[in-house]
Amino acid sequence: MKIDHGGAREPFAAYRKALEAVPAATQGPQQANPWGATPAQVPDSAQISAQSRQLAQAHDSVRSTPATRATMIDEIKAQIKSGTYTIDDHDLASKLLKPRGTDA
């Protein structure tokens, strides 16, 4: 069995001739890069926004803080289990009636 590859090469040859006929200035941004190099020689780079940096700092801060909340939850669970956990009724009522988004 013989496979003919000739038909597949013709469109590619036509594309290559058309690409060679186009002036270098109109071929796109890869020809006019700031380093004067070909696209394969251009170094990779990435820019991180200020918002992303702040998010990364916040994430690092959270990860580096001690697990005080987990400790507090464990203490409350132990108090509930032993029957010594009490709730301040006035404090609870004031927190329930406080408008959302206020700290006072």
C-alpha cells in the first residue's frame, strides 16, 4: 500500500510562499520586539498586580498566625461537654440586635 503525501504538502507550500511575500513590518509583534531577538530568544516574564501581592501577603499572614481560633473552639467544646459553658444573655441580645457591618 502506498500513501501519497503530495496532496498535503501543497497547501503548506502555498502558505509558506504567501508568508515569505509579506513584508517583515506587517508580520506582527514578534518581528518588532523590544529586545531585537526572535520570538524563541525572548525571555519569559510575568507581572503581578498590586492587588495580587496584597492577597499573597494576607494569605501568608493567615498561614503564619497561630491557631488561636481552633484553640478557642476546643476550649468551648470542653466547657460544653463538662457543663460549665455559660452565655451572657445581654451580650448575646446586643449582638443579635446590632446592625450588620458595625463593630460597635
